[in-house]
Amino acid sequence: MKTFFPEAVTDLPVADIGLEGVTAYLSQADTHQILFMQFEKDVILPEHTHAAQMGIVLAGKIELTIDGENHCFTKGDRYYIPAGVKHSGKIHAGYADITFFNEPDRYTATT
């Protein structure tokens, strides 16, 4: 897959997020994580919860159901999921974003 991101991002560790067809570069801090993600395939996200999450869509489309409300986000949009709120969705092939997770250990780097 051709990378969407510049070398400064692709030099970051790759995150182990457990989704096929996804590449995610991990910027790790003591209190949070930032992921630079790109999707080669469609991905279905089953309903789940975790700490607060905010994303900025760089390309493509993501459909999210957040606390029972359906949303569609495309290039230039941002979304916010408060901590503990149930959400699910579909991420379409060609999607890329920058996602902030308000937790320092959501994902680990691949080895």
C-alpha cells in the first residue's frame, strides 16, 4: 500500500491495532497516543467503549454511530467520542486520519 503520510510520520513505530488492511503509525506520550492511520480495506468496527477519542479526517469516509446517533465524516471533518460512550462504525477503504486517544496504553508498537 502506498503511504498517505510523509517520512516524518512513517518513521514512527507501527501500532498493533489488530485490524486487517490498516497501517497505523504511533506517536506515544505519557498521557495519550496519537495515531496516523490509513485503511486499504473496508473495516467494520463493532460497538465498544474506551477513553475519549478525537479524529481529523484526511481522506475518504468513516461512518460512525456514536451514542445511538449516525454520522458520516469525510475529508476535513473532525469527530469526537467522549469517554465511555458506546460507538461502532464502518471505515471505508482509502480512509486516512489522525486520531487522538486520551489514554497512554490503548495500543502498543509492533515488534
